[in-house]
Amino acid sequence: MAPIILFKKQYQRSEIFLYLFSAAVPLSFATWQALINNFAIEQVAFSGVEIGILQSLREIPGFIAFGVIFLLLIIREQTIAFLALIVLGIGTAMTGFLPSIMGLYFTTVLMSMGYHYAETIQQSLSLQLVSRERLPLVMGRQIAIGSFTGLLVFGALFWLMEVLNVDYRWVYLMGGGLTVMIASLMYLKFPHFKGEAEQHKKVILRKRYWLYYLLTFLSGARRQIFVVFAGFLMVEKFHFSVGEMALLFLVNGLLTIYLAPRIGRMVSVWGERKTLTLEYIGLIIIFSCYAIAESVIFVSLLYIFDHIFFAMAIALKSYLKKIADPADIASTAGVSFSINHIAAIFLPIALGLVWVYSPAMVFMVGACIAMMSLILSQMVPSQPEQGKETIYSKQKELPN
């Protein structure tokens, strides 16, 4: 009996909890994301305008992610995590059963509410429970675990839909149901973990975090173009099937599993500024190439490289860990998710209209956003810390 208890305690650690969290989210979200363009076009007859509206609605819960701070007044952070995962799972599970415009809008918002609150809490708990020295490595492993889970999902999707010809509704139901099962396991088997400081339970905006806020805003705007329109380009212009998209995600997943932990170590060695510089230069090139892509192989390679570069977002989170007051983490995580999604409210709709006339112009907007990010990233200090948030900061009192 004693060895069994010891075995259980051995795995009831905060890092294991975070890794399991990283696996639970993509079971639902990867299922939703891999199928959504084909489902929207084949089952609901969406055009670029409707897909833009759908993606804007999907980002509204991300915009109000700061609401997690108010939930902390009545619910512990880990409890919010469990509830968010359950909502994510239920929203995904219902998607295939409501194949109409309004039905897809409804299930998307429900799924997105769970997803964005889960992501907010996951980032907050990671920053609180992991030391600044280990954070890039642990976050790299989290990304790798999420990618490995996504890999399993995409492999299952290919088998279920291309080989067994399973209907969309049952595939969505399986993906969402697995997330609910893992959330229940996490609730029952893990203790409550405490971070290094009691978290503020109010919305906090500090002037000294301005560069982090601005980089986060631009990251959100740029990410929308990839998430919404790169995948849509593959289906609409290059006529990728569900199976072909799943294979593309499989390649992305394999590369991310291998590269994400190494990117985490790179952040530790290179520092945040050099890593962000590499990321933004790469994305300028990639978005510019999307605008002129005419080859299936070329656009597939762009999609793969685009996905890999997003793993470098570890650097931005590591930057926050170094400059933030430990008690600000939960509030800043919520606020940063809201800032990240400001552009997401209007950008997909606006660019959806642009898409009708010039898909290339949509990707050139992405290149311009990446260029602005590159310029701002040069203001990140080589060794950021509290009181030294930018290269222009002077060591002084920290309240603001």
C-alpha cells in the first residue's frame, strides 16, 4: 500500500499538473480547429465574410479574459481551470450537432469561452508555479506536450474521417468528451498548489509593463491572420481536404514536439530580445511569401514554418516573468489575454471583407504588423528585470 501512495504523490506535482493541463486543451481545440474550415464550408456553406464573423465571435471571450480576476474573488484559480476545461469540452462536443450559421456561432462562443479562460489560467499558473530559471524549459515542454496531443488528434481525425468516414458530429463529440474526462481527473487527483505570492484580485494595469502590453497586442493581431486566413487559404484556394489538413497538422505537431523544448532552452541562452528578433524577422518573410504563393508545396512549407515560429512566444512570457511583481501574475495574465484579443474583435471581419477583393493584401497587413513588432522588440533589455522593463527604464520605485 505504501508504494502505491508514494507513486501517487510522486506524480502529484505542479509541473505534472501543468503538463496534463497542456494535453487537455488541444484534445478539444485541435479537433475544432482542424475541422472548422471544412465543416463551415461543406456543412454550413460559409464564405470569407461568415468565417470572418465566426472568428471575431470566437475571440470575444478572449477579449474579456480579464474577467478571470473577478472569478478569483469567489473561486480558487485551479477550480476555474477545471470549469474552463469542461466548458471547452462541452462547446466542442456540441459543434457537430448544430450545423447552421447560428448554431455554429453559438457553439464557437461556448467553446471559445472555455478555451480562453483555460489558456489564461494555464499561463497564470505556469508563471506562478515555475521559477524564472526553469520557465522557458517548462513552457517549451508544455508546448511539446500540447503538440504531441494535437498529433494524436490529427492522426485520429485522418483515420476517422478518411478511412472510417465518421460523421463530423461524432468526431467533435469524442474530442470534447476527452477534455471533460481529463478535467475531472485533474480535479480529483491533484492538490491545490500555491504560488510564490498571494495574487491581487483586481484588474491591474501598470505603466512600466507598457512594452509587454504593446507586443502582446501586436502578437494578437498577427496571430489572427495566421489562425483565420492561412488555414482558410489552404481550403479555399488550394482545395485541401480534411485529410490533407490533418496531415499538415501532423507535420506541424512532429516538428513542434522536437523543437519546442529546444526553443525554450534557446530563450534561456539567447535571452528574450534576440529570440523575439528572430521570430519577427521570420514572420515578416513568411507573411510576405503567403501573399505571392501559388504552389501547394510552397504554401504548405509556409504554413509549417509559420506554426513553428509561434512557439517562440515563450520569449514574451519569459519577459513578463522577469519584469512582473509576483503578486501581479494572475491579473496581468488576464489583462494580457484581453489585450491580445482587442484586434481579434474587429480584424477578422475587416480583413474578411478585404479577402473578397485581395487575399494577398490580408497577408501584407500581417507582414506590416510583424515589422512593427520587430521594431518594438529592440526596446527589450538584454537582461530584463523589475525596474528595467525597457532599455529606456531607469532604476526607480516600482508601484507603477
